Amino acid sequence: MSQIYEPANEKRGLERLGDKVVSVRMDSELVAELDRLAQHTGRSRGFYLRAAVQEMLPVLKERYWHHDTESRSQELDKYSRFMDQLHDPTQEER
């Protein structure tokens, strides 16, 4: 379950040493919608981008890490069967 982004955690003023700047190319319509939200609420784009990443990262990790692990497992299984056939040519292909 994702955590809610808390405004109290939002840094003000100078960033702490070790913070990183990340850039991303976004569709102009999405940026305009983000800007409307920021302007309406008096918060920054960065606030909402950090909130979105913080809340969605656990979902994305679950979705894509599971998929990646599943794909690699299938590839490893195919490779193992192939190697078994190379070592034992009498073994039929499954």
C-alpha cells in the first residue's frame, strides 16, 4: 500500500546536500494540467511530481519487477532445456 505524500515533508528553501535533480520529458498537455493544479493549490510542480512518484513507485515496482522476474525465469528455463539437449542429443525437445 502506498504512503500519502505529506506536505510537512516538503522542503522549503535550500535543498539538502545529497538531493538529486531529475528531469523528464513530458507531453505539453500533461504539463499544462500539472501547472493548473499547482497554480490552483499554490504548490509547485515539483511538489506534485514528488508526490506522484512516491505514491506510484511501490505499484510500479510490484508490476515491473514481477514481470521482469517472470520473464527471466522463463528465459532461464528455455536456456536450461537447450543446454540439456546439447549435452544429451537423445533428449527430445519439449
